Amino acid sequence: AQTVTQSQPEMSVQEAETVTLSCTYDTSENNYYLFWYKQPPSRQMILVIRQEAYKQQNATENRFSVNFQKAAKSFSLKISDSQLGDTAMYFCALPLRGAQKLVFGQGTRLTINP
Amino acid sequence: NAGVTQTPKFQVLKTGQSMTLQCAQDMNHEYMSWYRQDPGMGLRLIHYSVGAGITDQGEVPNGYNVSRSTTEDFPLRLLSAAPSQTSVYFCASSYGRTSSYNEQFFGPGTRLTVL
């Protein structure tokens, strides 16, 4: 079975600091995608960044980057120069094999303090 | 494009009542799905559809029915609401008929409380 685990229920940092959110997963597939979604207080689910497992290079989107360790099945999200608008729940997600269905982690509530 | 829309945004039901959560998308997406979000558990798949007339169960289907008569609409029905169905419900859609994964677009969610 494919599973996703986020072991940090809550995190809090000061504005402009760098923060890393952890995610581990389990899958028997060799090629797959991994995602980080952001859910601000508005509840809207927003795709932050995606990583394709066959790509060696870690994905980057502006201040957001990932550290993808395929052998360790680890997929952490780094937010640099954090901003107040980064305050949100963050979910790690893995699609089920050959399907459009997503398996989500439990989420990490991130608070950026002024 | 309105994207994925959901109605209502909030709903309170009494135990045993029935209701339908509406979901519509205007992106001509073949794949649509329903998730529920509970504290500490992330989002879990309830039902999904790979096209009009085709539906299937996800991880937590009990107590819910779906149908897909058109490409645009994918309603979720609660036939007899229970307090355990208190949750936030999300509808999502994507292009579906490919072997690779396509980005899913989420609706704004419906917060349902069952008393």
C-alpha cells in the first residue's frame, strides 16, 4: 500500500527565516510524482511544487524547493525567506499507481510570526 | 473559467437527514473526485469518476453515493447523515485519460456539520 507520513503536526518560525517540512512515503513504484500542497485559512488547496521521481534534480519554485531522497523515500519542502502569507497547512501527496487519485499525509500546520 | 465550484460552502444537518453536495467544473476534465478532510488525517478519497457514466469507490466510500451523468457535474449524496460525516469536503478534477499524472484542481470546499 502507498502511504505518506508527515511527522511534524505544527511548526512555527519567524518571518524571513528558512523552514523545512518533512515528508516520508512508501511506494513500490519506480517512477512516480510527489507533491506539496498549501492550504491557507481560506481552505483552498494550492499546488506548491511537484517532483518527478525519475528526475535527479530537486524541483524549485521561487522560494520553495524540495530535497528529494529517492532511496530514503523522503521528500522535504524548504521555504526560504518565509513570509506571513506562507502561514498555512502543508500537505505532502503521492498519486496512486497509474491513477489520478492522491494519497495525502496528515499535514503540517506552519505559522510564520512577524 | 470558473474552475471547480462547490455548493454550498457551509451546511448543518441533523442526524438522518439527506443532502447533496454539488460539484461542477468547466475545464472539460474527465476525472473528478471527492475527498473529505478531517483534523490530523489529511484528505481521504471518497469516490471518483474517470468519465461520464463511470464511478468507483475510494478509501472511505461508506455512507456516500455519487453519479456522473455529465462531464461537468459530480454530485455527492449523503442518504442518511451521521455525526461521523462531519468534515470538510473537497471536489477535484483533472485531465484523466493518460498514463501520467495530471494536476488536480480543487474546489473551495464545503464544511458540513452533522448534529
